[in-house]
Amino acid sequence: MPVKNRFAELLPEITAWRRDFHEHPELLFDVHRTASKVAELLRSFGCDEVVEGIGRTGVVGVIKGKTDSAGRVIGLRADMDALPITEQTGVDYASKTPGKMHACGHDGHTAMLLGAARYLAETRNFDGTAVVIFQPAEEGGGGGREMVADGMMDRWGIQEVYGMHNMPGIPVGEFAIRPGAIMAAADQFEVVITGKGGHAAKPHECIDTTVVAAHVIVALQTIASRNVDPMKQVVVSVCTVETDSTAHNVIPQVVKMKGTVRTMDPAVQDFVERRISEVVTGLALSLGATAAVNYQRGYPVTINAEDQTQHAIAVAQEVSGRVDANTAPLMGAEDFSFMLNARPGAYIFLGNGDTAMVHHPAYNFDDNAIPFGSSWYAGMVESRMPAA
């Protein structure tokens, strides 16, 4: 495949970009250095338009094909932000910023899309317009939501949008995808239980919030085990418990808990939100306490459109010949979901070989994956908008 050959030639240069990003990780929307370098490179490639500051710190590049007979516009997205993790890879290009590292491979995603942009600007062998999207704040900040809210889709007339993520545990060069829901919605909740504090030797004079909290934690697990159809995916996890006392002989007045909910079905998501409030407030009341629940919706379900997924599979097959077209959905979340809610498209995983899982301090992106990822990005443009 010609695209793949070109990316093999460009591999040292793209790898250098990737490792530079890796050495200088930035968090959430504070990706000014990364975004500036991305914009500088896009301009050096000869992109027809480069706009910074979309969705606060996102960058958009526009590349016009040799022809534009049908007015087609395809969007390609990569994320730029890192994580607040101290790196433990030992590589010579490790993070130079204490407490921050690219532990999810967004440096690789950005570099691969830059490589695709370089190739598309060189060849322009397509009929339409390619829009390359470099997004901030995927790791919890909702940068995808912000770029959509900033009018990105309408401003550039984007009709379809495609994204990619590396995946440790899958061989380098192999792709994995599925139509429909591929990643979960991620919500979070906070619970405050108020009782009557007092001396631990006189529990009968208190309303013990730690006992109430223990009952709540156990009861919340029945949402998945007894309330939701077992064929539908749901996770309810209480992840932190904090009392207003640190003494060994004091029954606390207040207990605070925080947790997360992961669902694949909007109807299940609605049910779980309602059920958590019922379980928490009802149990607290039955034990003499009161409870307040704050439930916050996070990233929506990431849903691949059927037609666009089949095109993504076809391009991945052409690039490597190794595609799992019915991979199992993941309960992790991805804010590319906001872009897929705005326009049909698909999200695909690219193998990153035998390395630590993402979000681990020993994780590292495998640069051998770059030609495959860049080829897929470019291939989506050339296949969806073939030269006239």
C-alpha cells in the first residue's frame, strides 16, 4: 500500500515528534506547548487553514483535496493531553516534568495524525476536504465536548468523524473495532451521610454513619446483580470513603463517599442514576440517618455508526490485514463520544504490543505502531473521498 510505504519513510521524523511530546507532557486544557508545536507543524506541511484555540486550546487543520466535486468533509481526531502520573519507564526520552507523563499514548495519537496530515498535504489525492482535529483535555476535562460546543462541526462542515486509540495487549499493527457501543458512559456520584456522632463506647446514643455507609456500599452492588438485566453491562463502584473523624474511639457525625458508574445503554444509565438515590436515601432513613446524593453525568457512551464502522474496518484490513471486527466493548470511557453524538463516525483501537496498560507509570507507546496508525488515518480520507 503506497500510504504505508510513505509512512515507513517518515517514521524517524514522526517518532521524533512523538518523543518530544512525551518529554514535555501537559494536562487537560493546559496543552499550550503541544498545541503550538502541532499548529507550527501543520503550517509547515502547507495546510490550507490552521486555527488554534478551538475548545479553548484545541487545534484544527484543513487540507483540501485536488478536487472537491461533492463537497465531502471528513474529520480525523487525536488527543493531546497527558496524565498526572510519575513516569517509571526508564526511557531516555522520559518526561522532564515531575508528576506528569504520557501514560495513555496521546503523544502517539498526536504524532500519528500529524504524520497523516503531512502525507495528505503532500499528495492531496482525494476529492473533498480533510479536517485534522487535535483535542485537549480528554482525560477528564471533556475537551471533545468543548470543541463541539465551539461550533467546530458546523464551522468546517464536517460530515463524518473518526478517532483512534492505542491498545496494549493487542499486537502492533492489529486493529480492533465493533459497530454500536464500544466504550461506556462514565458518570460519578457523591454521597453525604449525616447521623449523630458520639463516643464509640456508647453506640446506642449515636446514629453510626460508618454502619450506614457499610450497608450502602453493599446494597449498591445489588443494582448490577439484582436490578439490571444481566445481559446489559453496568458497573457501580464506591471508590472513596471519608469520615469527619480520625480518632479510633469516635463515631463520626458525617461520612462522605465518592464513586463511579459505567453503562453502555442510556436507559440503564437513567435507571442507575435513579436507583442509586433510592438505595442511598432509603437505607439511610431506615437506619435513622439522612443522606444526600449528587449524581453527575460524565462522558456519554461511545457509539460507532454501522456504515462508518464498516468503512473503518475495510481501511484497517487494507493497512494491515489484521482486524478484530467484533472486539468486546470496554467499560472505560472516551470523550470522542461527544463528537460521535454530533456526527456519524467510528472509533478504532490499534495494537500497542506487550507493554503496561494505559494509565500505568510503566506504560510506553510503541513507535512501531506509527506507520499503521498514520496509514489508517490517511486511508479513511482517501477511501471516503476517493479522487475524482
